Amino acid sequence: ASKRLSDYQPYPFALETVRLDFRLDPQETEVRARLALSPRRAASALRLDGEELELLSLAIDGRSLTRDEYTVDKTGLTVHAAALPAQPFTLDTRVKIAPEANTALEGLYMSNGMYCTQCEAEGFRKITYFPDRPDVMAKFHVTIRGEAPVLLSNGDLVAQEDGFAEWVDPWPKPAYLFALVAGDLVAHSGSFTTKSGREVALNIWVRKGDEDRCAFALEALKRSMKWDEDVYGREYDLDIFNIVAVDDFNMGAMENKGLNIFNSKWVLASPETATDADYERIEGIIAHEYFHNWTGNRITCRDWFQLCLKEGLTVYRDRSFTADLRLGPVKRIEDVIALRARQFREDQGPLAHPPRPDHYREINNFYTATVYEKGAELVGMLHTLLGDAGYRAALDLYFDRHDGQACTIEDWLTVFEDASGRDLSQFKRWYTDAGTPVLRVREQFEDGTYRLDFEQDTKPTPGQPGKPPRHIPITVGLLGPNGQELVPSTVLEMTEARQSFTFEGLGARPVPSILRGFSAPVRLERDVSARELAFLLAHDTDPFNRWEAGRQLAQDALVALAQGEDADPAYIDALGALIADESADPAFRALCLRLPAEDEIAQSLHDRGVTPDPEAIHAAREALARDLAHTHEDALTALYEAMAVPGPYTPDPGPAGKRALRLAALGLLNRLDGGARATALFENATNMTESLAALGFLVQTGADEKALASFRSRWEGDRLVMDKWFIVQLAACPPERAAARAAALTEDPLFTWKTPNRFRALMAGLAGNHAGFHAKDGAAYRFYADWLLRLDPVNPQVAARMSTAFETWTRYDADRRAQMQAELERIARTEGLSRDLSEMATRLLG
Ligand code: ARG
Ligand code: ZN
């Protein structure tokens, strides 16, 4: 049974306040709830969501209901209309739940002896009977009784004694933002003074022993709070802000009001245990969850179809934050690499869906790259269309008009229309239509007039056969023969299926730089010579397009090699100049040296109508890397020496960029020296960035036994570092070993598969090894499907999420397709499958 956007009905009762009383116990926690409700229309029954609850008592205005006044079923409780007063009333329930038995990690559960909650999207119904939908917002008053020394919930702490705490949240919120944490925790604390002078106590709560890994997250939080004041004018609205790190968590982190809960992986950092990339992600996720306080919590979603309203906007905000604090163009390139790898991939397969879907069976399956990353691209396009001042005016209006409300994409777009006077009805298609538009462009030059002829086309996606043209902002600049800007960046607005734009008064044919900054999430197709791409790589004044030109050169070379053809030497030649270009930022050069992933090459081949052969792709990528290394051995060696960062480690963008370039050089040289440099680096590294990269290079060469053993014995007791140990040896190993190695690793006593991070490390490591996962004999497919089926009854959310490894199955040859299809069918017909995995299997099969 699907839920549909068109079925939306407001809740027939207003919920004013909620009182919750918890008596914590691992096996039998008792939850008392008192809801103050008032009917909005007469004679409506009262429906409350509730799952896996044992109902102990139920009363209205103090009177216990008789058995014929209500019914209880598997998904909730209905109080019949006849039993309800016509006036406002209070409803009291008492239920029993068992946190320790909760392995799905949704609702109230336990992680290493600590109680914690995850309620988004629909987990609150596993805690108590409640209208568990985001448009029902209420003020929560919570008391907690339990043995743990630290008892936390949302809002402000109003009373506390041994084994007791009372929390009041003055801001109305939907149930999905509720949180409770109880355990033997220690805080790393600080404070922040808001621009209007409110002093906010900040705490990062962790298990004992982890307190020395919190400093970076705390500083990142302060930077986020300041940035949101400076850039969006948004101030924090409580006297306390708590963050808790938990080891067992289904996703990255959660923005519960005043009490963010994080996967410990995205909080804890020290130079010895976290990489540069980890530091950057931690900063970004801390910001993301903090920014939700305004975009998500103060203004929330009317229903879960609107998820991208809060997620797309908040991702856009955290990206801008990182771009401001670090290197803007480098951040943009990283984001686009990720967008293509995850969202374009999703859009091209059976799971394609619009940023705002209109039906689903299980909402947890829609926390996707399309909702998050493409959702953020749509906000970015609105920003491009309105300009900085227009965007800021629209956001100010959004906060003014909708504070305290549960909103829709329509509300959001109306704000942009009202602030700008523009008609955005065509732009809305980006929200409602799935698929990545292909944008083709041809050029004409005559008598000083240069013309660009664009054509847009979006292929059908599941359930959406026809795709009308979209409103596409195309940022274009024109360059002269020496790389000077003839026409600076200009936004062309395409609204038709075919549309031309002209530039007059040009002395000679210019070189166009199209889709600067990746101004729209489309696939650009243009016949362009390798010479011109090399020119753009050397001269484009837009850093994104500069990188993009190099990317396309690499892609073209790889596509040729993977089909047994010769590669144009342009890429290898052009990189020579770039390696030596000291005016270009090291982080930028590192990105240019990074070859596209094998999965991306497979997609490129598929886009060109060629069936990808995973072995050939792997061989092509190896060959190109080797060729690059050979040709530029001296320059790369010099770079490897020059980019060494002396002195103590800091995760700042400057040194991190140098390390990235140094390691990119080493990755290539590693193909020539049989792992000699990597071994030396592995033995001497004093930070995780270099240690892990070196280990990965050794895994690549196959000479990894000693290094893996020594890494393991050093880090055995560290769960976050051991996740890296699992992932690296699968993701980087020669493909023919991947499946067997994965199987062997499942026998390792450290493979605690019920811990999501560990399960993901192993499975994502394997799935990330493109040629290994797609090995001809199908061993990896079978292994992977076996484990999804094993995890499903324990943790359906994670099992369903991991099933996306199969989302590209229709790309490949008949043999592989048949094997993957067989695995998906085996999953689909398994009895007792969760709704999560069953929906995924059905959609994947198409
Ligand atoms: N709102 C959280 C975030 O974006 C993610 C929650 C995901 N929940 C889920 N059930 N998948 O930061
Ligand atoms: Zn979010």
C-alpha cells in the first residue's frame, strides 16, 4: 500500500501540549504520555500511530476507557468518536517498550549501555501512541527517571536530581524532533554568545575516553552558529545546545531540537584517527544539523513528501558554509563529483524519483541523493536565477512568513515568486519531475555574431513517460585566444526545448565556457576537440569549468581505452602543465589528478550506448594511471617531495590541500615503484590521512599483508579506525580478490555486523570495488544479497539502504543482468521481508 501526496488531509485535532514521563529500564521502559487535544471538527474518531507498544492503560479526562471505546491494531490505536468529548480534552496513555531488544535502531534503543532515540521519520510511534506526522506540532514537557548519571532531552533543563531530570522545550515541534539520551556520558563543553547577547551552553557528550576527540567538533559548532547569524541572520533560540555521539546509528546525524544526536564517526576526531576528509565532513555535518534548527525545526515539513524542503535547503546551506570557510571552488568540484556518483547514478536507474516524490511505501527509503543533493542543486539554481540580493530577500521572507509552520514546496516557491515578482511555475518541474536532463549545444560564428543553440531532453523515468522542458539557468562565459574573458559569466535562462542565444560584436570566434560552476544538474553534451579542452584546462577563468575540461579529457581517454581503442594523449600532456602550475591551488591540482571512478566510467559508456565491461574499465583506468605516472614521473616525484607538510598536524585547508596533492602524486607513483614509497610513508606517517592513504596504496599493489596486520594490531580497540581497516582492503584490492576477501572478513571476530558502521564498512567496501563487485562469476552478488537478507530482520533501514548497490544492474551485459536480477528476485520473494527492503527490491526490479 503506497502513501500518496494527493491524499493529504489535515489532522482533525489540535495538539497543544505533550507531557511525557519515562521510567527507563532496558527490558521494560514505561512511557506515560498526556496529550492535550482539541477537536477541529465534530464527530471524528481519534487515530494515534503506535507500533510495537504494549498498552497498559488509556484514559480520557481521567476516565479509563472501556474495551469497546477503542481499538488497537498493528499500526496504531483508534478511539471511537462516541468516546470523545466535543470540547478540548486530555488523553493519558501508559505503554511498555523494550529498548534493549530494539535492533532496528528506530525509536528508543540502546547502544553500548546508553539509551538513545531516533525518531525521524516515523520512529516516535515506537515510543508512545501519538499523531506521528510532522504537521502536528506541540510543546513538549519531559521527565526522565533512570539510573544513568546523565539524562537528556530537548529544550531547557528545569529540574534535576539523582536519577531524575525534567526538560521543557518552549518551541512547538513535531514528534520526529523529539530526543532522549541517558547514559554514563562526559561532556566537552564550551559556550557561544549570540549576536543579541544570549549566552548558550554548548556540550558534546561522549563515552568516557572519547573526550579528547571533541575539540574540533565544538569549534565547528561555534563557527556554524556564527555563520548562520552573519549570512542568514539566524540566531539560536535556547540556552543550551547538546550534541551526543553514539556508536550505533543508522545514518549520519539527527537534528533533534536542542539535542542533536550524531553517529560518533561524524563527531570524534584526532589527527591520529581521523583523515582530512573526515575533518571536513565533521565540520559540514555539525553545520548541517545545527542549520536545521531554522530550516527544518522552526520551519518544518507538512508531510514527508516535502522532505527536500528541509534537506535540500539545509544541504545547500552547509555546502555554502564549507565553501566560505575553506576553498569555494574545490568544495564545488567535490560536491559535483559526489552528485554525479550518487544522484546521477540514481536518476539513471530503476530508483529514479523526483526531489519531491508523490508516493512511497516506506519513507526511510527516500532519504536519497535525489532528495538531499539534487534538492540542494535546486536551491542553488534559485539563488543563481535571483542573484545574491534576491535570494537573501526570499529567504528573509521565508523565515518571516513561515516561522512556526509546517510547509510545502509550494509555500517555498511562492516565497521566491513574491520576493522577486517572477513566475516560477515552470521551475517547479525540477521538484516534481525525475531524471537528469541532457543539454546539447552547438555553436555558430558569423560576422562577429556568436550563437549557441541549445536543446534539452530528459529520458522517461519510472512512472513518468513524458518530460516537458525545464527552466535551466546556464552560466556562460566567452574566452579569447589567450584566455582573456571576452564575455564574463552571464546567466542564460533556457525555458524551451530548443533555444538559441547570441553574442554580438566579437572580433574572432571565442571559446565558450558553458555551465560554469555547474549552474544546473544536467548532462552537457558538446562536440569539442581535445585541443579545446586542453585550452580550457589551462585557461578557463572559471575554476569549476577548468577542472571539468580536464575531467572530460580523462573521461574520453578512459572510454576509448575501455573499448580497446587508443587514447588521445591530450589529457596526459595537459596534466604535465597543471602539475607544474604553482599558481593553482594544491587542492585543485589534486582534484585534477584524480581519475574518474570506475563506476563513473561505466556510466559514461552506458550514456554513449556502450555496454560497460567492468574488467576492461578497471584495466583502462590502471593503464591510464600508469601512463600518467610514466610520462610525468619526475614532476610527480618532485611534487611528492615538495608537498610534504612539516610540523604538527592541523586539519586546515592549506596543509590538507598539500597532503591531498602529495597523496595524489603518490597514488600514481605507486604504480611504478611497487609500493616502495607507500611502505615508507606507512611506516613513518604520524597522521591518519597519510597512514590510511598509504595503506590503500599497498592494498592496491597486493603487497599489503604486513601493513594490514600492523594497522590492525595498532587499532584493534578503536571502532572508528577499524571501520577504515575493513573498508580500505575491500575498496582498493585487486578486483579478483574482492569477494573472497569480503567473505573471509565476515569471519573476523571484529565483524560485529549488527553495528551499522561495521556492516556498512565491509559491504560498501565491496560494492565500491566496481570490478570486484561485478566479477563475472557473480560471487559478490550472491554474497552481498545473502548479507542483506541476514541483516533485514535485525535492521531493515540499513539493509534497504545498502540494497542500492544493485541500482545499476540494467547497465550491464546479459549475464550480469541475469545474475543480479536473480538475486533481487530471491530477495523479493523472501518471506517476512521488511517493508523497507521489500519496497526496494520491487522498485529495483522495475
Ligand atoms: N534529518 C537527518 C539529517 O539530514 C537525517 C535523518 C534520516 N532519517 C532516516 N530515517 N533515514 O541530518
Ligand atoms: Zn538534514
